[in-house]
Amino acid sequence: MALPPLLNSIIAWLRAGYPDGVPDKDYMPLFALLASQLSHTELRAIADELASSSEPASGQSIRDAIEMVTHTQPSAADVANVRAHLAAGGWPLADPRASGPGAG
């Protein structure tokens, strides 16, 4: 199933911000950041896309991070680190003043 343009843009931004792939330790703050702007359905679609294009172990880490975000929040430092990676890729949500995906 094809993703909507907004979600494709987010995937592109994630890949630009993490050209070597998202490290496992960044999944939880990344999905917490995304969850503040996206619906659960949109978040799941992005997770599924990332999981399908990564190693099986990373795919499971993505699914685990989604589950953890609903129960635990990452530290502010971890979220700031993820924002910095995304800012390098030009992701508007990397700027805390941005109001949502596509803002900027």
C-alpha cells in the first residue's frame, strides 16, 4: 500500500537525517517525537515502512520502540539528539518552533 505524500516526505527526511540508518538507541526518542505530531495510524505506517527496509533485528527494534513510546517517555537529551540528526537532513520538526510536518 502506497503511503500518503506527507508520510513519504517524513520517510525521506528520516533517511536524510540518518543516512546510515537509525541507531537502535534513537528509535524510542524518534517515535516519541513523531508521536507528538502524527496519529497512531500514521506513526504505525512510518514504522512499518522503516521496518520493511531494514534488517530484521532493526525492524523488531522499531516495533519495540513504538510499543515503549506508549508507556515511557525518552529523556529530553535523547530527543534533542534525534532533533539534531533530523535538522541535518532538513526536517522541519527538528526545529521546536515548527508546528507540524511540512511547517518551516
